[in-house]
Amino acid sequence: MPRTANPTLREDILKAALRIVEEQGAAGLTMRAVAGMLGYSATAIYQHFDSKEDLLLTLKLQAGDLLTKEMELARAEPTLEEQLFQMGQRYIRFGLENSTFYQLMFQDMSPETMGTPQQRERMRQSWAVMRATLKTWVEERGFQGIDIDKEANVLWMMVHGLTSLALAGRLPSARVDEVFGLFDLSASRWMAGLLSTQTESLEA
């Protein structure tokens, strides 16, 4: 008797693939391994995904969407400054609590899993949300001569660097609250630096 169609098979495949990557790394992912974990033939997996690279790209897009959702949630904070701080904290928490997704997004840079320009833009949407918030904050403050893209990259480097160092065990502690503290300190000093340059510009 033919097996009944599984309406959740595509999602089951993605969950199994993520588990394999978590346990063995991206190099350990094969269509046969996914099929074996789920009790299906490899043919059934190919009906949903063209290749291992297609699977990895889909996981990266899924990770990007989840991180973007975290950035969007931070927009509920009452002030733009609080939104920026909350975005940083949500980014860090996402990376520490979803390390496999995070590493897929930023460490697997093989050309086969980079996707189309539109897909790469989708994976960068979390950065775009933070940049838009920063731009509004700069405009609200009346700052002059600020390169929004450059400052957005500075913020991104803060959270990305802290998250990556924490995951690598290169910080004194990988506790979320302590990593938050380091981010809050660095972001506060960054904001103070912007304010200082604006004051100096007015006095010149």
C-alpha cells in the first residue's frame, strides 16, 4: 500500500537537516542522511529540495527571517534609542540561543548557498531594519554629516563581534546578561561619541 502523503514533510526535512548540521556541521549534511533520519527514500527528499545546497540555502533564509522578526519586535519599544539597544540584545540572544542557524548565516559562505541577489537581500533584512531605525534616530536628533551606512555597520560589528566571540568561548562569560552588558557599554560609548562629534561641529 502506498504511503500516505505527509503534508508536513517539507518542514520535517528542514528540521532534520538543521539537526544534522547541528551535530555534524554543514559538511555532514546529505540528502541520504536526511532521508534516513526521517525514514523516507532520498527520492522523497528530492521532491522538495533539488540538492543539499538548496536545503542549506533554505535554512539560511529561514534563519534570516527569524532574525528579522526579532528586529521588528524591538520596534515596540517607546523610544528610538531603546529600540536600537533592544535590537542589539535581541540579535545577541538569537545568536546564542540559535547557534546553528547563526553559524549557517555567517560562516557558510560557499557560492552554492549564497542565493540570488534578492535572497541575499532577504538575509540582510535584519540589518536593514536596524539601519532604518538608526536613520530615523539620527534625523530626530538633527545630527549633521552622519554616514548612516557606516554607523549602521559599526552597530552591526558590535553585536556580531560580541555574539561570535561568545559562541567561540572567547569572552570571560557567555552568559546572555553579561554579553548584554558588554553591548550596552559599547553602544552607550558609541552614542556618546556621536553626540560629542555633533557638539564639536556646532562649536567649530
